Amino acid sequence: MEYKSPVRSYLEETADPNNVLVNLGPSHPATHGTIQIIAELDGETVKKADIHCGYLHRGFEKEAEHHTYHKIIPYTDRLNYCSSLNNNFAYAEAVEKLLGIEITPRCKWLRTLLSEYNRVADHVTCIAATVMEMGAMTAFLYLMTIRDYIFEHLNHLTGARLTYSYVRIGGLSRDLPEGWLERLEEILQFHERYINRIHGLLDRNRIFIDRTRNVGVMTPEHALNWGYTGPILRSTGIPIDLRKDSPYLAYPELDFEVPVGIKGDNYDRYYVRMREMDESLSMIRQCVKNLPKGPVSVVDSRVVLPEKSRVYTQTEAVINHFKLIIDGIKVPAGEVYSAHEAPNGELGFYLVSDGSGHPYKMHVRSPSFAHMGGMHTLLEGYQVADIIATFGSMNMIGGECDR
Amino acid sequence: MIYQKITNNLKDLFDRSHDSHGMLVLELSPEKVLPLVTRLKEEFGFDLFLDVTAVDYPEREPRFDVVYHFYSSNQNKRIRLKVQVPETEPVVPTLTGLYGSARYLERETHEMYGIRFNGNDDLRPILLYEGFVGHPLRKDYPIDMEQPIVEYRKQVESGI
């Protein structure tokens, strides 16, 4: 069979005959994510890098145009699969804005709580994978333990460990099960205990500092120019955080800080994520304290499915259910861009509706994709081994990057 | 406030403006993109280029809307620009001279919709692969069309 390369690198020949071209990926044991990096090396130094993503492209936006608004929810899970709830909520908010629906107070606070909870899981995963690739197995196992507790706990709530599909347009699929909040506090305390160990293992670790300090450095202007958002932008010292700047959900009522870095190197990105988890924990506790009682979904039969008990007993409820499943929610014509602060940065949904049951156009502004656009600038000039450390700290998630 | 200022100061650089769920939307023609974005960046601090995409209206003339989103880090405001381009000449100027992030994002819009970004010399496919025929997010591209880069394995008829 004839072999055709799916990519055409702009690095086909080296400028200097002594340089070599090295291909990393798309499936490489030391990169977490399917991505291909073609690098021109002078000895151990990376001279140029060409980054190719797209190996996980599933045509999310095309699929979305052929599905009803509710049926898109499981697809959004698979964007950033380390923090599916954040994607769920960002998507739901975009549709709700178009519909003009105000979610219930309990739903608002629960979404905030779960966003932060999932953010912790995402940051934990990112740090775990990064340090594991640098050889820190103990830290990896500690962090994975926390992550698994969180996933098991969310499994109890949503029925899935990773792809939750927990949101519904206009609310949530179900309320908290009994004893969920008690277990939450246990896990938070467990998290604090383990995170202290991580601080002890990594913060002043000679090997870790050598691999991360002054590696992959960027200035604030550079980060803005290349479209970086989220913890990576904040690690350069710019306190841009959508939770503070353009508040959504219950964030205006929460008391929290926006941690920033000093230098914008790998170490700062690690530390900003660690500090963000502290803030998230504090926010989760505030949410638990302020969690109002009441229904989790709005009462609006145009949008929310009727209760099962009614569907089985009343004709109107059956018809309502049928119409919502087959035709989908009728979203008024218009367009909206709605962005949330996902663990990786600004996750925006640009939605165009023509008034029918499925979106006319759906576009995801995914942070990972924008981050990959400027990745080569962080690799060039450093060593081959630094690719792994820098790439890890970017927390590129294939599902979100390639859609 | 800032929206008011933009619509007043730059009123000869766009054709229409309206509000979309709290965000200012400016509609303009392709040749005004570069001067408008330059002024937005320099005078109003829209220093973060968030996104570019397109919307396809096969029945309409001109057929495509190219949609830009920008963010101003000191004002914490977003703005959307919409540019209509025809199918016969789907060309807009590139923004790579102003924003580095435009490099990747324009590549995606180029392969998905066939919009050409004049001046961007690197429009290789990014999410799709080399040799892909057509533009998958156009409305006339069937959702179930397949063009595998490696032939599917033929069904083996006998034996296991």
C-alpha cells in the first residue's frame, strides 16, 4: 500500500546540513495527547518546531448542526474530557442566553460548585501528567489518587466517571444524592492533605526546578499576542480571569483571588495551577454554605422534559416529551457568543440559530487550539527534553484542541 | 461606554452596528477589516484575538459571513466583527501581522470553509489532512461523506 503522510511540514530540509529533523508523535509515550511535533535540532537544541494537531478531529461542529440542542450535550463532554462539566455548563449557558431563560438559584450555585470541583480534577490531572513525564512517579500517584476520588464521587452524582452529560438546557439532570455533600467535604480534606505532600515533593525539588524554572518563558505581551488565556496567561502576571472580569453563574457572590505568576515559565504554570486549586476549594466550601434549596430545573415545558411519572400517566406530558425529543427545543433565531473560564482558558461557544430545532452553526473557541498556535515559540531555543516539560504544562487536551 | 465610543469614533469604518446579548457587533466590508482592527487594537485595547470562523448561507448572496471575536484586556469587553464575502471570491485580509494567534485560527477557517486570508502564507490544513477534497463545514458538504486517507480493509470472504 502506498503511504501518504497526512501532514506537510514546512520543515522538509534543514537549513544547516549538520542539523537533523526529528519527529515526535503523533503517538508518543511522553506526550499526553495526540499531537505531532516536527523539530529541527542542532545537537540538543530545538531550532524550529512545526506543530500539527488534528489527529483527534471528529467533526464536532458539523455533527452539532445535525443534532437537536439536547443531543449535543454528550458531544460537549468530549471536548475537554478532563473537565466535562465545565464544557457542559458553558454550552448550556449559550443556549439559555438565546432562549432567554434564567436558571434557578439552586442550579446556579450547583453549577458553580461543580465547575470548581471539575476544575480541581483537571488541574490535578494536568500536574500529575506533567510531573510523571518528568519522572516524578510518587507525585503522579498521589495526584491520581485525588483525581480518582473526585471521579468516583462525580460518578455517584452523574452516573459516569468522565463524560457526565449532567447538564440539561434550563437546569440539571438531577439533584444531589443523599450524603453527597458530606463526602465532598471528606474529599476536600483529603485533597488538602495530599496537595501538601505534593508541595513538599515538588516545590523545592532540585530536579523539578531545573526542568521547569526558566524553561518555556513568555512575556505578557507575547502571551496575549498568541491568544493564550487561562492559567497560562495568568502565569505571565496578567490577572485576566473571566470569573472576575465578566462574571457568570454565582461567581460575583463568591470571594476569591486570581493567582498570577511572575515569569511565565513552566514552574509558574505549575504553581498557578496549584494556587488555583486552593481558591477552587475555598469557592466550593462557600458554595456548599450558600447552596439554596429549591428545584434544579426551570419550569418551562418548551425546554425542560416533563417528569417521568407524568409522562407515564398524562397524555399532554407524553406529547410534550415526544415533541422535545423528536423536534428538539425551538431556539429563537439569533446569534450568541458565550464564554466560560474553563480550566485551560476561555472556552467560548458561538451559536447561530435559525429558529429550528438544531443549531444553524456552532463554533467552539477552544483554549487548547489557540495555545497550540503559539507553542512553537515556547519550544524554539530550548532543549529536546524541554519539549516534554513545556508541552505538559500547556495541558493540551486532544478532544478540545481538535474537536 | 467603550461601545459608544467605538461606534462614534470609527463610524466610517463599518456599515452597521447592533447589540448581541450585551456584545457589540460591527458589520463591515472586507477592505475595511485591516484599518478597523488596527484601530481597535491600538486605540481601544482589543489585544486578544479570540477567534475567527465563518457562517455559510448557501441561498444568500454574498454567501459567507466571516466572524471575528476580540477581547480587550483592559476594558474586559468583547467585540464581534462580521464580514460578508461572496462564494466566487471568498477573500479577507489576514490578521497575522497584528496577532500571532491569527496564524492557526485562520488556517482552520480556510480549510473548513475555503475562506482565503490574503497575506497569510501558511494556510496548510491543520485539523484535516493533506489532500482533503472540499470544505467540510460548508452546508453543501454531506455529513456522511467519507474520504479515508488509507483505504478501508476489504471484507475477507473465506476463513477467519
